Amino acid sequence: MNIDVDIIDGRLVARLRRLNDPVSSHSAARELVESGHYGKQCTGVLLALVDNPGVTSRELADISGIDLAVLFRRLPDLEKGGVVSRGTIRKCKSGNRLATTWNATL
């Protein structure tokens, strides 16, 4: 599901973007946003990253307990919103592979 993220009046705002996605994806995205789950996920990821700067997605999952799939989706959304940025690439302590680190930009 593809959601575009903007910052309007200091708030993250999600909106549907791709017209060629199947109807089921639009429905699921709309439900995620309208239920408040999307905002809660974004807030949780951002707060975890504020507390743990310079970690990889897998390290953040291990530290915070946030599902890795949620991190894989929300970190790029938050990056588009300008509140997180990609850092250096280094060997991940959790995955033992090269991985990108993330930082909050607030």
C-alpha cells in the first residue's frame, strides 16, 4: 500500500497517492489512515528513533519491539515527511550485514 506523506502545519499528514494500485490496496490504506493506526505507527517509529539514533531498521526492531515490516514501511514514509533521514551504511549488529542507519531530524 502506497501512502504519500506531507508535513502540514507541523503535523505528518498521510494521503493516498497511486491511482494504478488495486482497489483493495486503496481500501486498506484508507482504513489504516482513518483508524489512526498509521499515525500511531509513525509516532511510535519516530519516538523509538529519537531514543536510538544511528541504528539500522533491524536494530531498531530488536530494541523497540516494533515489527520489522512496520519499520520497512514507515521509515521511508517518515523520510518523505522530512522527519527522519538515512545515515551511514555500516555492519548491522543484529543482522550482521551492511545496512543503512536512520536518524530523527527533529
